[in-house]
Amino acid sequence: MTAPEGRTGTPTGPVPWCDRCGEAAAQGDHRTCAAARALEPPRFCPDCRRRMKVQVVPTGWTATCVEHGDRHG
């Protein structure tokens, strides 16, 4: 998995954690996570595995990690 474009705080690139289930991105099958992420905002920070505060509005979403900042979609 790669980091979303609208993210701030760290550079875009490979990430160690799945942003939907919170498990290691390199282990297991995350096809269902990727399919769900097409419709849902991330729930876990892909950099540190912390649960993020997510706000969904009609125009998009914002997910905030206390360590790595905001991501937008």
C-alpha cells in the first residue's frame, strides 16, 4: 500500500501498516482492505499504527494522527 496524496507530515511512499485494519502491510492479504478503502477513509495511521480521528463530510474526509498530522480525501 502507498500513502494517500493528500497526506501531510511525512513523504509519500511505501508504508509499514495497513491503514484500514492496522496489521502489517507486508503480511497477509489486504485485497479486501484495498477494496473497502475505495469507499471508506483510513482508520489507522500507516506510519505508526495509531487509530486516527476521522471526520466525514459530504465533500470528503479528514483523518488525523496525533503523531503524523492530517490526511485528506
